[in-house]
Amino acid sequence: MKIYKILIIVLSMFVSINALPIFAYAETDYKTGEEKFDEYIASLPSEYANLILSDIELVKTMKQDSYWSNSEPNKITRNTYDSLPVPGYPNGSYYTHNGGPCSCHDDCDYNIGISNSRCYIENTNSLGNCKVYSGTGSMQCKGFADHIYYLYNDVNVSARYSVNVSSYTTIPHSESGINLVEEFFSSLPVGSNVRVKMRSTGGRHSIIISNKSSTGVTVYDANSDGETCIVKNRFLSWEDLAEKYSGIVSAWRGL
Ligand SMILES: [Zn+2]
Ligand SMILES: [Zn+2]
């Protein structure tokens, strides 16, 4: 009986010591989003790592703790939108605060602590017309794609749904490039979110696959004009895709 009591006392001491946050912290393998991002980048071939590192919007998303979390529940049923485009953003609409075209793109930036839903115009210290999607802290094309991904799939883009695009980071401007985009886009389900490199400018763009066929995919995006945050939903053939996009930077699978 005495030994039993001593055991209880010793055991309770052990439990209370381990319940102290500092011990709990030391014993877990907790890493911040930034640390996990750095580890991921270090694991990639340098060319692919540089492709990601040169995309500040993507880096911003990938450094969030939530991006690396596996705590989101497994999706069981689609309960928000079951088809694309979503009702609020048909072809020809605008992904903007007031529903009209933007005229702020020369001056606007991410919000600086003022609003988590609109862009920020630094020289006038005011809010602009571009919507910011707070789920990933992105605006314009990436804000739209991340927002639509969430509405359709009920989860935010995260490492868990990330697609390995290492074979598609460079799309040659040739027949082999056409075959490569066909292989890549055919492998993804509707609702997938793809970050591409534009052949014309070298800049980055985000798109959602809203439909698929044997000859191409329907691309649903915002701000393809780079100026107004206009929403478009149009079919692009394998040839069109290889013409427009010179590489795949990142992608997240539709569910
Ligand atoms: Zn805009
Ligand atoms: Zn703006």
C-alpha cells in the first residue's frame, strides 16, 4: 500500500513537471511555418528552389504556420459549391471590393495592418479596390485562385494538397512543351489551383482548372489582363497553354 502511494506521488510529480509549457515545448518537435518552408526549400534542386523563392506571393503563403498544418479535417462531402464557376464570380465579373474594374494596380500593395480584405495604396494611405483573400493573405490572381480553391474544396491550399511539379518547371516552346502541359493538366482534377510562369513576361499567375476535356482545360482566373482583376473562364487547348505558360511553379490538387 505504501509503495503504491509513493508511486502515485512520483507519477503525479512527473505529470505536473511535464505539464509545464517549457518542458512540453522542449519535448515536442514544433517548427514554425518559416522553418518548415526553409527545410522544404533546402530539399529541392536549386533551380526549382529559386523558382519558388523568386515568387514573393507564393513564399508569403508557404511561410504561414497553417500552410504546413495537418490539423484540417479530412473532407467528407462538398458543402459550399459543387460546380465552377461559383455563382458570385461568373465570366466577365471582377474580383474586387466594389464589383467594378480596378485602377489601382500601379500603386497598390498588400494591406499593412489596415485591412485584411483589400489592397493598400501607400502614397495616399488608403484602401484600393483589389480584394485580399485572408485565408492565404493573397490578392489579385492569387487571392482569387486561393479563394475559389477554398470555396470549391472547403480547404485552403496547403502542403498537404501540394502536387509535385518538379518535372514541369520548364515548359519548352515546342511540341514537347505541348505534350508536357497535356500530361500535367490531364493529371489534375477540376478545382486544382496552379501557379504558372508567364512566357510573355516571366511573371507569375494563378489559375483554377474549372473543366477538363481531351483537348485542353477550362481556365478560371482573375486579373489575366494584369490591370483590372477581371474574372475569366475560358477553354485553353494544350497548344494555348504551352504558348502562354513557360513553367509550372506550384500546384494544389482539387478534392
Ligand atoms: Zn485589382
Ligand atoms: Zn489594388
